[in-house]
Amino acid sequence: MLKKIVIPIASIVFFSACNQPKSADTTKADMLQSNIDTTINPADDFFEFANGHWIKNNPIPASETSWGIAHLVGEELYQRKLKINQDATTAAPKNGTQQQLSDFWTTAMDSTKIEKDGIAPLQEELAKINAAKTPADIMNAAAHLHAIGVGVFFGEGVGQDAKNSEVMSYQLAQGGLGMPNRDYYFNTDERTVKVRNEYPNFISKILRLSGVDSSSATNKAVAVLALETKMAKASRKLEALRDPYANYNKMGMAQLKTTAPGIDWNMVFTGIGLPKIDTVIVGQPEFYKELGQLIAHEPIQNLKDYMTFHLVNDYAPYMSQSFVQAKFDFYNKTIRGAKEMRARWKRVLDAEEAAIGEVLGQLFVKEYFNEKAKARYSDMTEAVRKAYKGRIEKLTWMSDSTKQKALAKLAAISKKVGYPDKWKDFSSLKIDRSSYVSNMMHANNWWNNYSINKLGKPVDRTEWDMTPQTYNAYYNPSNNEIVLPAGQFTVPGFRDEELDDALVYGYAAASTIGHEITHGFDDEGRQFDAKGNLKNWWSKEDENQFTKRSAVLVKQFNNIVAVDTIHINGKSSLGENLADLGGILIGLDAFKQTDAYKKGQKIAGYTPLQRFFLGYSLGWLYQIRPEQLASQILTDVHAPAKFRVNGPFPNVPEFYEAFNVKPNNKMYLADSLRVRLW
């Protein structure tokens, strides 16, 4: 896992727990019941049954490419983050954190100055690119761009060594493309071809806005696309990037120079800000072989035009409206199907989240995080862990030797719930009112230096890679940890204590806690041991059994058509699909130990078991534009929301019991075709 953060325009919405009055509102409608479309048979399409009424009555706003539960709470969170910024701006006197937020917010919202500045904030950087005359000059300029967050030509960063998790190592990966991934350069389906045909027009527009004349910009755009196509051809496909062994190639500097001749890597690394290093881990050596050829033989002007485009494209969101609009039109409208931009203040909050999210987070948790909720989900995590332990112990296909190692790894998984005990120190980050671009550039450079400073130091296993206000969670194989930010557990419009256990165990224990724990044992995570090292602890027979049994899930998802004629890629999405299925199974096992399940009392007409499945489906309450859906299939290892419900449920025996699923129903799977893994 590379730890360098190149700040993007945030495309996900964040939210967190909120303070509410202590007394429950008994007049509230039951959220699960309210979302149900009673015209749909749950045994035929459970996603539409569970969420269909809400979807029919909540069209996707023009500014969004999808709309769902995260956005509902996200709208509330935007208001809270806005208030934090406004309070910081009006505070007198200001402390350091308030001053950073105030300067960032005030500068980013000053659209009059931003319009007046135009391209000016990037002129110094453009001049450095323009001055390049040799391949060595090109790579020197490229190194500087990496230091300010512009990942031209390749990907890089500092992360834990996959085979020695106590060591931070410098890692190189394929990268440098302007379209989402290599498939956009070669796929022949209608949607991808449309995007690819529009891409040179977008490149040309960015170059024109940067000062290049119209006819030259058109020719330069063609050359940039041709250059990126060569890089894409040498890049691995999405599913190939999931093999941790194949993407781990440790090299000394001499071997790196042989792999990518013609590039002075010592100079490049110095330009990025690295100390002297002896070894690197190269993810995809064939990519670097091609890169060496491109740098040596591509016309210098083409390389300069490529770097100019990427610099301006990456910083376009922080510049005048013509740049912002151009980037939105290609990435959000053409690729993802959005109809209009989000309001400026929301886009600024998204950028602030990426740049200094923990600065905001420190103030956020003081206002909006409930300690009682933290305890509930911490205890729930242990209940899910215990349930998984029980499942592993009962497996008939796994040998006792491998079982003991699996149980040791499960017991060693550390949990982080809510927010970090130790915050990052942003006091050295320069945030002022000179320009929006410079603040983002300083932030990118700060993150670059923060990452590099980890080399040669002990691994900080207390660090979080998400802010507490994030609606997301993750498993880190190198730390063998699950990280569960506060925001992930919120249900919009409800206090935590208003939520029944059946809903919460489906929504949180299954789709989040169980999901993340299962990642430690998915097709990729299972290859790391209890200490987080890439080390095979499986017997050959157990490994074969795992592969054979998980292949059933690959086949199931390969058969799903998500949009148009585009099928889900069962192999690239296997890890997430395994985690979804595993999360449901162990989340349900944990729920069965609760009083709520044992009492069997109905709520809003549904049994605890039925509400568990409805609660899980609530976590995937989304509708998605076709353009975004097509893009997701090509670039994301997660299946679309609908199929994270309808995909795993037919493999869960209790689903058939809860909703009377029979052989004539569409969600019925013959027993012989179901996944038998955990």
C-alpha cells in the first residue's frame, strides 16, 4: 500500500455520527419499511424490493453521478463542515488550526481573485517544463512535478514492504495516464470509444487554456494521446494488479537502471525529495522498460506537452471557471454522466477534506461524535470476530494446520474505531491567502514530504489513512488491521440508539465490520500473515480448495450484465465479492447471538432475520447513472451497489428461509451452484 497521497477532487461524500436530542422520536417512520417496494417479490430482486420505493421517489440530482445513503447523510455533513469553517473564519483570536482553515476557506471561496489570476499561479511551473531540452531535463522536471502531486509518467510512493511489514520501502508502479485506466485506451464498446474519442478534444482545450494556439493544441493533443497509449499498452489490467507476488519485484539501483535504461533514477529520486536509497520495489517492470524507451526516443516537445497537460489538468479545479468547467465536462459529464457541477462551497469542502482533512477532523469529533456509539461498534467488532472464529473452526475443507494459522491471524487483527488517538501535525504546512492553487500545491508537497520522511523509521501502526468524518472503512494487510471511521456507521436522520439490532447488524456488522475482517482472508489478503507480511501460510491442498471454491463466485459475477452489454469482471472484483459474502455470513452469525434475534419479535411487520437482510441492503441504497456504471466496471474492484445485494444473497441459506425463495424464483440458486467457502 503506497502511503503518498496525491490530492484528488473528491468524488465520494463523507459523513459522520451526529449529536441528537436524547429522547427518541417515536413518530418516525421505520426507515427499512419506508424504502420497500411491495410490488417486487424479494425472492426475484431483493435490491429493488428493499430499496425500490426510495429509488422511485428520489431521482439523481443533476450535480451527481449517483445518489444514495451516503449522499443523504453527506448533505448534513456538508452543513456541519461549512459551520466549522465559518466559525474558524470569524473566531478572534484564532489558534493555529482555525487559522489554517480560515485561510484555506477564504482563499478558495474568493472566486473574483481566482478569475483574475487565470493561469498565473502555474506560470512558474510551466516555465520549468518549457525549459527542458534533453531527456534528463524531462525527468528532472517530472521529479519536481511528483513532489507537488502531479504523477506524470509513473506512480510512486512510500509504503510498508509487503514481505517485511516492519520496514517502510520506496515503491514504483505503473501510472501517468490521463484516462481512468488502460482499458479506456483499447476497449471497443460504444461508451468507452465515445470517451476515447473525446479525450483529445479535452487535452486540446486544456492546452489552449494554457496559452497554446488552437491549431498547435490539436496536433499536440493527438501526440499526447499516442504517448499515453504506448504507456497504457505496457500497463497491467485491473485483475492482474491483484496478485501481490507478481506485483512485488525488489530491485537494487543497478537492476532498476537496467530495467529502465536511459533514466538517471538517482537524479529523479533526489528531485522528488528522497534520501539516498539502495533498493526499490517495482510493481510492473515491463512498464518501466517501456518508459525508458519512451523517454529516450519520444520527441522532447511531445514529452513537454504531456507534462504541461497533466500539470494544468491536475490543478484545474483550483483555477478560474474555464479550467474548472473543462475538467468537469470530460471527467464528470462525459465519463461519469453528471449533468451539472456541485456548488462551489461543496467542492471547496471536498478539496479541504483531501488536503487537510485531519485538521478539520479534530474540530469535528469534538462536536459530533458520540462515545456511546463508539463503544457499541467496538463491542460489535469483537462479536463478529468471535463469529468468524466459530466458522473457521467448523470448516471441513481446511486442514488443522492452516486453521490454526488462520485463527492466529484473526486474533491478531487490530481494530481502530471512530478516530485516531494521535493526530497528524500540520503545523509546518503553509496555508495562506496568496492563491487556491498555491495552497493545494503546498498541501501536496507537505504530503509528499510526510510520506518520504517515513523511510528509515519504524512503522507507525497507529496511523489512520482516513479522516473520522469519512463514510468508508478499510482493511490494511500490512498492518493486519481494520479501520472503522465514525462516519461509516451513521444512518441518516436517526440517532444510533434509535436503531434496532437487526438493522445495525446488517448495516454495520455485515456490510462493514464483517466485510473488512473478511478482507484479511480474501484472494489477496489471505496471502499476508498475522504480522502483515506477504508470506504463504497455506498448505497446497488448502490453497487449491480456496481457489476452487472462490472460482464459483467469479463465475457467478462474470455472468452478471451490469449495463448495456458490459459484464461485471468476476476476477477483478473477487476480493470485494468474497468480503461481501463473508461479511454477511459472519455478521449474521454474530446477530444470532443477540437477544433481538432470539426473541424473534417483529418490527414494522418484519422478523429479525428479514430485517437483517433489509439492513444490509440499506447500506447499498444507491442508484447510478449508466455512464458512471460503465466507468465503475472498468476501473473499480467493487461490483455496483445492486449486485452487492443480489450477488451474494443467493449463497446464504438463511436468505431462502427469510423470504421463502423457491426454485421458480429469479434469486434461487441450485445448492450445487452456491459458494461453499466460509
